[in-house]
Amino acid sequence: MDAVAREEFIIRTWSLKYASLSIIVKKEHITLLNEFFNGGEHRGSKVQGGGLVLKYDQTISEVSLMFENVSRVDEGLYQFDESFYRTTQLPQELENEEFERQDGKWNLQVNVHEAGEVKRGHVGGKISMEFPVSSALSYLYHYEERVAVWIDSVCNELVDTHRYGRLRCTGDTSNKIQRIVIDKLTEVDYGLYKVFSDFGNSWRWFLIITDNTSVAYIGGNVTIGWFYSRQKLNRTLRIIHPKEGAMMILPPSNVPQVRSNLKHRVIYSGDVSKCYVAFTLMHVESSDTGIYTIESKHGNTIPGRKQLTVEVVANSLA
């Protein structure tokens, strides 16, 4: 997972409604955190080990594992030993074992990018990245996906990338600069870009793409959709409701399992083969407000999130 230095970085959250959580976090086999949360009965609201923090919000019965001020020293491979289980009988409408987490052990590589490497854009806008002109054969990657190649300083975009037609390369020979421009940004453009040359030189940029907040009205309908990282192809995913926790299980077959108490309100319309999630939420309630996220089955949050604001329609005066 990628984080930006000196910013807040949330690794994962757990809803502790009707549940308890035991979590051990290690880095390089050194234990940083070893905590137990029993629903709303945890003795404190914040536990810290190294740069990691566990924060408990008693109001919404949610615990977050995070860095409040992440730095390069926090980079590395973390090991998690987790036990999450139900402590009370669930209401009938929530009974569905598919939505319970019992993940056991999992690992996470954290990469931290300095502010100078970060570029921020907006869905529909454009971003440019620059590096020195080189006579060497050079390649542009988005994570491990090759996106473009330079031969004798001439850029050739690869046809099989989803950026085809949106990514262009220009050169400024007077200043000896190559410029990469991505137009009509989508959230799937989020992430790490790297240029490598045959001379051993390299450059990198971390792109953060944001979108407008969606607005819905109580009693109405709203469609929420976003792209996510291609690194998560062929993974089983969870869609996370800001108050309900996991609201939908989404396997590679693209046939969703919707939480029983939301089935009458959710219509899925995404396509995981295109790394796109979309659903319509009907009969919107005030409790639907907040940030919707997507995570892989073992719990890593995937880049791509949507914020929904719910408003009340004022009665017009006759």
C-alpha cells in the first residue's frame, strides 16, 4: 500500500458492532501492537506502537489501524495476526457468515512517498509528469504494468493499456525534458508511475486522483461507482458501507452477495473485469452518509473510494 509522508494513513478499519477483535502487529518480527477490543468495552480510545496507532471510536463502535503522521521510517513489511469474531447473537437480518472476518495471518508492504513525488488530480482533469530527455531505451510503468516505451526519445504508448488515447508524450528539446500527460483522468489512474532507462536512471511519481462528493436525498436513489487498482484483479472484494461495515461481497465472477438487510435497497451494476464497481442505493437514509470503500478479502483497502452526502429536501412553500 502507498502512503504520503506526513499525512494520515489508514490501513484498515473494523466495525465492532456485535463483535470483538484481537490484533497483533509485527514489523521485522518485532511486536508493535498486541491488543484486544471487546465491542464498546475497550479500556481506552488510542493505543500506539512505533508509528502505528489503534483508535477506537465508541460512538460508531469502530476501530482503525493507522499512521497519524506517516514517514519513510514506517516503510517495510508488516505482519498481522488477527482474530475477529461475533460476541453476541446477530439480529436476524444481519446473519450471514460471508460477511464475518476471520482472516488469521496476513502481510502488508507499506511504501511511503515524499511530497515532492506526489501529484494530485481530479477525475476528468489531467496530470503531467516530467523527466530529462535520454537517448537510452526507457520504459514507463504503472506499478508492474508497462504503459509506454521510448525509443530514441520517441514515445510509443502500448495499445493494451486502459490509458490508450488518454496518455501522450511530448518533448521539450530546448530544455531537454520529456513530458508525460494523462488526460480525462479516472480513479484507476491512481497510483505509482516509474520510468526506467537502460542507463540505469529512474524517476517516479505517485498520483492521487479525487472525485466530487456524491449527493443524495432522503428517500431518493443514488448511484455510486468508481474504478480501483488493476493489481486487485481476480481477488474477492468487500464493499464497505460507512456505518454497516461490509455490505457486499464481490467475487471474480462479478456476481455479488449483498448483505441481507440491504438486499432490497442495493442494485449492483459494476464489472470487476474492468476494475469497476458500481451500485445503486435506493430509499436513501441519513445513516447512508459517509465514505464508501473497497477492500480485498484479507482486508487491505484498495485505492478508490466515494463520499456520499445525504441531505433532506426542504418542503417548498405554497
